[in-house]
Amino acid sequence: MNKILAVANVVIKELYRRKDFYVLFILTVLITGLAGSLRFFDDERIARFLKEVCLSLIWLSALVVAVTTTARQIPAERESRTIFPLLAKPISRTQVLLGKFAGCWLASGIALLVLYVFFAIVSASKEHAFPAVNYVQALWMHWQMLGIVIAMTLLGSIVLTTPAANVTIMFVVTTGILFVGPYLNKVAAKMTEPSGSILSALYFAIPHLEFFDFRNRIVHGWPPVDWKYVGAATAYGWAYLAIFLLAACVAFRRKALN
Amino acid sequence: MRKQILFAAFLFVACFSLAVTMELWRGGMTKDAARSDSTLAMIFGEGRTLIANSFIAKADAYFHRGNYPSIFESQRVEENHMAEAADDDDSHPEEADHHDHSEHEHDAEHCTDPTHSHGDHDHEGGHSDANGSDWIERFGKHFRANKHVHLEAGEEREMLPWLRLSAEVDRSSIESYTVAAYWLRRLGKPEEAEQFIRSGLRSNPQNPDLLNELAWLQFESRKDFVRARNLWHAALRRWVESEGMKEKPDTTVVSKILRGLIELEMKEERWDVVLKYLEQLKVFSPNPESVQKRIDTVREKMNEGR
């Protein structure tokens, strides 16, 4: 466990040494500030538009941080050949991979925390309300979603040849699942066989990331979700996370590093 | 020397051709800019109608507090409540000539309880079966906004930014102007409503729907009946000019205009004029029987008066 945490610690340090997150955070702040400065029909109480803009930027920024940080971990180690001295130490390939995953997930969590604190401040300044439970649930679920994405990206970084291809594919897959995933069964129902069955199987096979998207609830002020459903969704997320990590570990163990 | 002169002449011709081409291109740009007169419209080009419509849908989603069907889902029940609510309010309370709202008579006016849900008529799974067809859909229901509620008590202002953006993107999107103006009126902002309609009229001169909205504003918010009547008459004239000759004219606008005129004349107790407009409305109404009932009622009133 200590070995995994040691690798994770290096990844977290990498996040705050690199400028990616700072750039994305500043962009989020700037665009939110710009959206906040817009006046619609001289009504200062309009808040949901700003909340939606800010949350969308947070989702985009968090996804960029998670995918780009994860995608370069293994390829960078291989390219710079630092993977060899790392594996020369008493640490297994699985531990390296789990350490990388833990580091990326924790780093994304830290980034997410900063972004949500910013969102809470913006929202409170507009609406004079602080629904803490809603924010905690949204943050938690968002983090679980990023966990699945990070595990997927880690698998992609081993299977795919270049980090650029991995990043592109992960963005397409993640946004595809988020926007189209929930409706695949509806589309499948209107299709002929065998494409309908294939699409239906895909619908049941993909991780449904939309469960973790609480943006609408936060923007429109819906009450918190029952914790038992949050727990069930977390278990669902961890199941997919475990599947992707297991596949990544298997692939990494069989992978020739030179 | 001869080569140099020829080369200079070639350069001159090339420069002249380039200048003419650039001028034509610049002229085209200016013309386009004048036509669209909006930065957003220029950016989005011909796709702006699509984007404007998606912004209107977004405003409607806000009206339902985020509970809205996606493009993959059927929109059989809920077309555009936000706009329908606006349309409904234009009709007189006694007016039975509603659009066919048999499935959803719960417009913004009728929805007074903030937690008011509509039982089985929830939007879960985008208006699909209440419980969803598979476990993923059923489970996902717990995380989505799944109760059918409308914005109210001044919260309607939250959808205004999207309507504004929609109008910015596509200046010919009449619905953006009329719906926003309606809600601005309801929110006690007649000045902003008038400004917005007038900006719509600048881009769509003499549009009957916008004139009708302006007339409602004069009638309801300003209580200026004379101006309201003039505007409705102008709207009616414009509708006849634009739609009257068509084989299948759009009768929604003319119905709204006639309803406005009927309401106005009823306020002024000019029953013979009310009767005239009701007869006209009967022709366009999807529910002529209810209009006939009103005609009979007005006739009774007139007989009592005599």
C-alpha cells in the first residue's frame, strides 16, 4: 500500500507543478466572470444561467485535467525510460499502475474540490444560499465519474499507441456516453436486427456516466438525492472502475516496455 | 527593359484585380453584417436558426426546472409549455377557445404549488412510461429532475437569458421575442418587454405576432386601449397581407389578435364589435362550437341591453 501511495504522491505533485490545472481554473474563473457580468433585462437576480455556465466549465475542466493527466502517465514513463529504474525497485507493475490510478484520481479530486469551492462562492454570491448537502453529493458523484474515466484512460494508455489518440478517444467516448448513452435503448428499439440487439447490448455494457451528473439538480435547486441511491451509484461506479483497472493491470503485465 | 515593363504591367494588373476582388469581398461582408447585425448571428451563420431553437428549448427546460425530454425522446405531451402558457394567457378567462390542451391544462397560471407534481405525468425518461423500461432507466430516475413542475413566483426570470440569446442569434426568431415579452410583462417589467418587442420589430418590421404582443402590452400593462386597438388593427392588416392569400394560412396569430380585440371591446362594452370579431374568430378557431357559445352569450347580453 505504501508503494502505491508513494507513486500516487508523485502524480499529485506533478499536478500542481504543471500549469494545466491553473490555466483551466483561470479560464473557468474568467469565463464565469464574463457570464456573470452579463445583464439580462436589468435583472440581477437571474442566477441559474451563471450556475449552468460555471458548472459546465467545471465539468469540462475536470474532464480535461483527468484525461490529460492520466493519458501521459505510462507513455511518459516509457518514453523517458524512467519506468525501468522504477520497476527495478521492489514494486510490481500492478502496484505502479494502481499508484498511477490513485494519484490521478486524488489529483482530480483536489482539482474538483477547488473548482466546486469556486462554484459554491459564485452561487452563494448570486442566490445567497448554500445547499451544502447538494454540493457534497454533486462533488462526490462527479469524482466517482472521474474515477471511471481515469481507469478507462489508464487502460487506453496501455492499449493504444499514442497519448494523443488515447486522449481523443477518451473525450469522444466520455462525451458520447454522457450525451447519447442514456438513450441507446430507445434508438435500439427503433432499429432492425441485428444492429438493434448490438446497440442494446452496448447500452447495458457501457458505464452510465449520466448517473453521476448532478448539474441539473444543482442548477435548478432540486433537493438532495437519497443517500442510499448515491451509495448504490458509487458501488456501480466502483464496479466499472475495478473492471477497467483489472483489464489495465492484465494488459500492463503483458506489455513489453522497450 | 521590355521584360521589366511587362513585369511592372503584370504587377499593376495583379494589384488591380486583387483590389477589385477585395472590394467585392468586403462589400459582401458588409452586406452580410447589415443583414444579420449581430456578432452571434455572424458567428453562427446559417446554423443560427437551429441554435436559436435549441436556446428556446433550453428556456423551456428551465421553465420545467430542468426536467425536459432530449432529442432522442418523444415530445408528444410537452411541446412548449413556456410558449403555450404565454398563448393561454392571451385568451380571455371565459374564452373556451383554447388550443387543444386537454392533456396539459396546467400552465404557469394554474400551477400555484411549487412542489406541484402531476402524478403519473412525470417526465421521467423523457415522457416515457412512468417507471422506465429497464433497470438502468429506473435507477437513473433517482438522479434526474423527474417531477413535472413549472417555475413560478418570479422564478420565471431564470429562463429569460436563453430567450435573449436566442433572439441575439436569430433575429427572425419571433417566438423568442413574444415569449420573453410575455414573461417580462408577467414579471412586472413592461418597459423591458416593450424595448425587446421593439428590437424585434426593427429586425422584423410589421410582424403581426410582434404587433399583437405589443398590443397586449399596451392593453394589459399600460391600459392604453386606444393604442392597443390600433396595434391590433395593424397586426390584423399585416396578417391579411402576409397570410391572407395563402392556401393554408397560419391561423394561430390571427386567433391571438382576434382574442385580444374581443377582450378589448368587451372591456369597452361594444358588443356589436365583439360579435363581429367572434364571428371572425369562429372561422379560424379549432373549436368553433365554443366560440358559437360565446356568440350566443353576447347576443343574449345585447338583447338584455335592449
